[in-house]
Amino acid sequence: MNKHALLTCSLFLLGACGPAPITSSSPQPTASPTAQPSVRPTVQPTPMPSLTPTPVPSINPTPTPTATPVPLPTLTPAPTPTPAPTTATLQAQVYDDEGRLRTNATVRVISNSPTIAYEKTMTLVSGRFELTDVPVNVSLEVQASDAGFTTRKQFVSLNPGQTRNLQFKGALFELSNSPEVIAVQPSGRPILATEPLKITFSENMDRRSVEEAFAIQAEDQNTAFLVDGTPIIYTESYFGDPTNVVFEAGQFNLTWDDGRTFVITPKISWPATTRSNFRVIFTYQPSPGVGGVIRDAGGTAARTPLDIQVNEDEDGNRIETSDGPFFLNNRNEPFLPITLDSNFSSAAGTVRSVSLNGNNPSGDSIRVRFSQPLALQLPNGSNLPADENAGALNASNYRLDCGSGVVDMSIAQARYVASDEVEVRVSPTDELFSSGDSCSVNISGVTGVTGQSFRSYNATIRVL
């Protein structure tokens, strides 16, 4: 095939495959003779192979296995728990000091907790008492009482569900119909120099028995601890030792607020010593057959004093026991311990005023007022009697000159009229001075309650 035919064929094929050929409106002239057109063979397109689609395999879903339900175990319901107890039971029995069951006694239960309030009072039935709603894990005060008997109390704390049988019996808790001291005022602090002491009994008292048996006793039996000037009156106390120091009723004003409250007020001041611990006793005997025991208004005697005894119980535990008319700290005691305030001024005192009275029907007298309390001793070296109506003391330290020379003061006696005042007096048949006289007065050697000396005094005074 020549190049022309090959080109023609190639163009034909391109025309067959490409876009339709553009037909010229007129043939282009050629330089060569016109040739006969040759027949173009029809080119049959090569058939595209028929694509037989690959059949998609039928996907059969895997059947979901049927879950066989596992049966739940049958739950047996748990039994409802019994609630823990929140209260306790308290029982009580009450006996007297003769061992008899008090069938009609009253028992009172009080909670001491600031957050749990509880208070109930019940009268025993056939001698028994029971409360079933008592709070637990708190301090409870349980009081037992009966008409005509002293009240006793115990302190308990109960556990949940506990039943406690409380016995009011024995020396510590049995009810007693003997009179007892149940309150003291002041308490918990020292008693001031001239402050009253109030003692309250469990019932109305036989006043005379109390006043006769009362005394103040130095706690230490050694008299060397007394400040110079403190009086020693009688020396017999419940210890029975003649060297005991006792300040008896004559040095005090004894009064009663009512039938139960005994008030003790010192006439001058409480004893001044280098030690401040003393005891109130109700077993003092000022003379044989007088005093020694106190009684209530009905005549029942107080419990017999017994000093602290130390014993052991069956388990070898140490037990202290005592007895007596003072029921303090939940125990009967033979005496009441007190502390006296010894904080007296040690500064030197002075004479504040002096008056001379020549018109006293009881006899000429000199009144001297001092700046502070005096020692319970006149400055002549002798003790002042406790009873102001007893014989007073020689007033030799008071010197007097009314123009006729120094007066013989041996005829005069001195006595206290107050803690800071002394009266010097002669009998109506004697004479120290006359009304209108002008006298020179000298006072020296006066002692204060702590042993300090007062300044000497000199002055000229006109007699009233």
C-alpha cells in the first residue's frame, strides 16, 4: 500500500473513531489527474466483549442464636432485724438504817446530760421500783427518800438493754432517820474573818443540843501553830485528847434562820492562826453531862462519830468508811472541815477614838476604837474569856492620869465589845475619874490578829 492510501486509511479510521469529518463546500483542485475513487471498505467495529456480571453471592444472614434465659435464683427475703435497744431498765429497793425495806419510799431519776433530758419520780410499790425507758450511756442521779428520813443518792450509767437493780442499803446508801448536816454555806472557799457560817440539817433540830455540842477545833492538834493571842478555851473534843485546841460556843453569836439552819457568827473574828484548816464538831462537851451529841426536834440522836477506817473487801479492794452527823460527799463524816481566810492585814494599827464616861451607872468606863480587828487577847498577856459576861481581864496596858497621878488600873477590867473595840470599866463602887476631868490617856502593847503591834496612843481627853 502506498503512502497516500495508508494516510487515507489512517484518516478514515480516525474519522470513524473521532467526530464526524467536516465536508468542504467544494473540492480542492489537485495537480494530478483525477483518479477514480476507490471503494472504501466498511470497517466493522470490533465488538466489545460482553461483560457478564459476576453474580453476587447470596448472603444468608447468620441466624442470631436464641438466648435461653437463665432463671434468677429465688430470693428468700431476709428477716427484719430486731432494732437494737435504745433504753434500759432500772429497778430499785430502799432500806433504812435498821435494815428494813421502806415500802413507800420515793425514787427520783434525773439525767445529768446537757443534751438528754430525763426526770421521773415514782413511789415504790410493795418496796419495789422499776422504770423501763431509762436513757442509756448517760450519767443518772438516782435519789431515794422517805418522810422523816434523810435522802440518799447514787450515780449510775446504763448500757442499751441492760437491767440494773439498784440497792439503797448499807452504811453509804441506807435511809436514816437520824439528823444530819446536809448543806454548808459558804462552801468551796475560805471563810472570811467575820463571815457567818450557815449549817443546814436534814430536819428540825433540838436547838439547845446543837448549841451545847458545837465547837471549832484546830485540825492540827499541835497548839504551837496558834498565833499569839488566839484563845484556847476548853480542850476536849471527840478525839478525847486534852491537848486538842477547841474554840467553843461562847466566842460566837449562835442564831437560827429556821428550825433547820444553824448560823454561827464570830463575835470578834474566826480564830487567827498560822494554819487555816479547822473543823466544826457537834460532839463537844463543855462540862460533864452537857453536850456531846445533837438531837432532832423529836429527840432522835445523830449518828455516832467514827473517824475514817480503812478495810479491805473480799476482793482485796481498799475501802474507807466513816460515820457521824455530817453527810457530805455522799458519805457520813465525824466533822465538817473548814478553811478560814487568814489574809489579815499585817500593817500596824492605830487608835481611832477614845471616850471617857464618868456618868455610867455601871461604873466609870473608857471606850477605845481601833483601826482594825484586834487579836483575841488583851495586850496584858492573858486570853480574853469567850463569854463577855465572864470575868474580864486586867487592863494594865491602859494608863490614865487625870491630874492626881497615874490611876491604879488594877481595879479595872477590859473586855471586847466588837472586833475592833474594847471597853475598860471599874465597878460602880470604884472611881477612875469624875465628869469634867481632863485626863491623859496612854495605850500601848495592843496586838492585831496577825500579831502585829498597834502604834502607841497618847492624848488628853475630857471626861463626859
